[in-house]
Amino acid sequence: MQNKPKSLLNRPITRVTLDIVAAIFLNIGLFYILNILAPLVVGIIIGFATSKVKDGVVITFVGTCLSYCIIFIISEWLQGFTSAPLDVAIAVFIMGLMGALGGLIGAYTFTRVRS
């Protein structure tokens, strides 16, 4: 019989959720400074912090996609929805892939530094 964690913060789902929230906030905060490079930089930071390649890639992909959905929907709303929804979806997916690449680089860097 396994012992369950006594604290809510020790559960893996809580850590993953908080990492995704951190990726969302970092992407939104750095978007106005770094524009295109923001998902890559955030991916490297979050990937290094998670220290696992699979978790780093998944967390940064999900966090980046959610944050750029928010950013692009707000910017389209301010412009009067002039772009096609498919264009916005493809842009969000491309930014998600850039974030996942950054997560891969960050997690791989952590494993190389640790060993």
C-alpha cells in the first residue's frame, strides 16, 4: 500500500498546473518585450525548472498555446476580428511548437548540467 502525499502541493498534478500557469504568465509578460522569441525563452526557463524532458515539452506547449490564445484573441478583438480563425489557430500552434522546442532545450540543458 502506497502512502498518499499529505500536502496538496506534493501531488504531480498540482506541480504541472502551477508550471503551466507560470508559463502562461511568463509568455504574456515577455510577449511585449521579446515578441517572437518569447515562447522560446519561456520554454527554456520552464524546461530547465521542470528538469524532465517530457514534462518540459508538454508543459511549455500547453502553457504557450493557452497564453497565445489569450493574446491573439484579445488582439483580434481590438482589431475587429479581421483575420480568419484558421490563421489565428495556426499562429497559436506555431508559437506552441516554439515553446515546446524551448522546453526541450531547457530540460536537456538541465540534464547536461546535472551530470
